[in-house]
Amino acid sequence: SCCSARAPPRVPRILSSAYDNALATGVELDPRELLWWGTRGGALALQHDQVGALAPGLEADMVLVELPEWVEDEDAALAWLIFDHDAPRPVRTWVRGQVVYERTGASFPWTPTS
């Protein structure tokens, strides 16, 4: 068949692997660099100059996630988003500036609702 039934690769998993490979080869990476590579850098590499950043005039696709209580600063938030593959659970999602998903019910850490 022409198409794979596998799920598409997740950007955080790819960025985490890139970080691991950098460490293995002695290269230091900052989580901010990884975030840029997975957003604006990736868009530019694919020649999509209207996506990949939150800026006037660009198409706004974004996800709002609820951070766990232990996340106290920007570094911890980036580390959680990039390295905890199962953690980012969307609260709200926008595509081209329009809300397309809004979670109702349980919040982090996902307790069952009655």
C-alpha cells in the first residue's frame, strides 16, 4: 500500500532525540534552541515562512497546555514540554487563529470525572 498506518512523529519526541544525540557527541543544546528548531526553524527549513512563530501577519496555530505545579520557571516549562513525551495535554487549540478544541472536565494530572 502507499501509506503507513503508523502515527506521525511527534515533535517533542524528535527534539528529545536530537538533544540526546547532541549530548552523546559532546554538543551542548539549550531547550530554547530545540523549541526554535521544532517551530520556526522547522517551518523555515520546509520553506513555510508564514508559520512557526507567534507574530503579526503569520498564521497562528498554537496549543495551550496546563503546566504541573512543580514547573516554576521558563526552563522547567520548556524541559517539561520537550522531554516529557506524554505530558502536554491540550487545554485549548487554535488553527489559523480560530479555536478548534477546548477541553472540558479533568485538569492536570488527569483525574477521572464522574
